[in-house]
Amino acid sequence: MQARRSVKQALHHKDEAALKAARHQVNAAKVALGERGAVWWTDATPDYSRSLVKNTPYADWYSSL
């Protein structure tokens, strides 16, 4: 959260160097948390996170909502 606060502060002050550094910190934190970077699980299931719902096996379920 500190890195995100740093992004907000850099944007507020229009400090490009601080913004770049803060965004680097945010990315590093997300990689450390497993939100970005290499896939760490090995369940062999397809990843549909970057697909439209209508193009996945969940299309019928989603349309029924």
C-alpha cells in the first residue's frame, strides 16, 4: 500500500521520476504477491482470464445470470 500511496503522491506533485520509481515498487510488490510474473501453479487447467466470457466454457452460466 505504501507503493500505491507513493504513486498517488507523485501524480499529485507531477513528479515523473518519483512516479516511475513508485510504479516500479508497485510492480515488484505485485510480482512478490503472485499477481504478476510467471505462473506459479501447476494444475494444468486453461487460463480464461484474458478471454471474453462468451468465448469460454462459462458462457451459458454467465448468460443465465
